[in-house]
Amino acid sequence: MEKVTLKYFNENLRNIFNLENPKAYYCVHEQTEINAGLQDDCNMQYCEEHNIPVYLMERSGGTIVCSKGNIGISVITPAKWGWQTTAFLNALAEYLKSKNLNVKRNNNDILVDGFKVASSAEIRVGDNLKNVYSTYQISINQDIEAIKHICKKEMVKIPKALSDYGITTEEIVNFCEDYWNNFIK
């Protein structure tokens, strides 16, 4: 896995989406920043007033508020490899269960005690839609107040921080590196 920033990833989307070989990236957010999808559900004025960077990603879906210390993962694979989300979310859920947490999968989300601690999305990208872009947000920290001000759409699944359960950024980064480095050789 290559460590990058959300800004770097955003500025290099076209090249990344057209990679010839599979590659995994991760970002540990150094401040609250926004990964915005194509839905118009981000309070841009609030972000501007509070110096919160907003990166418009070329993906469906809505606004993701990335709190400081959270982990964003992006994986590009050839479409012939198929979809990756289910396998990774299952592995992450099993890892969290090994920490004696009450974990459930709910479609593209992982819940602990009914709170969302990780989510994912997957789309076809690149010239001729030759690749699959799998992206994940793992919440180590959470700023519910920021989410309430930034996201225009109502929270259905309330987010919570894995740090509330004693899980650290470093621990999850190590898990992700082990998983993706073994997957993409």
C-alpha cells in the first residue's frame, strides 16, 4: 500500500483510475477534510467558513466527513478481478470481532453496537471502465457536530469512533497493509 493524502489522490484521479496494474492507497487524515461525491449534499459554505478542505471525487454517493486520524483506503484493480468490497469488509469485521466487539455487516457498512465504524463504495472507472475503484472509510475518530453541520442529508446510521473501543489508527493501518499487500502482489 502506498500512503498518500486525499489531496494527492484527488489531483491524480485520472491517472490512478487508468492504472494498468492493481494498486492500493491509504490516507491517514491529518485534519478534518471532505471526500465529496456527486450528490449535492455538502454544506460548502460551512466548510469554507471553518477552513475544511473539500475534495470533489468522481464517484457516486454523498459526502464523507473524514476526521483527523481516520483512514481512507482506495484500491484499483482490473475489472476482470471482480468486486473487492465484500471480501475486505468481511476480513475487517472478523478482525474487529477478534477484539471482542459486537460487529455486524450491513450492506456496505460495518457496525459496532449498531453504530457505523466503516463504510465502502465500489464503481467501475478508467477508460472503457476497465478498472474497479474500491474505496473505504474507517472511523478511528468521529466529529458528530461537524457531520451535522456539513452533511445536508440526514444521518440514518449514526457513526462512532473505533477509538471509543480502544482501537488505534496504527492498529488498523497495520491490518490494512497486511491485507492489501497480501492481496496485491
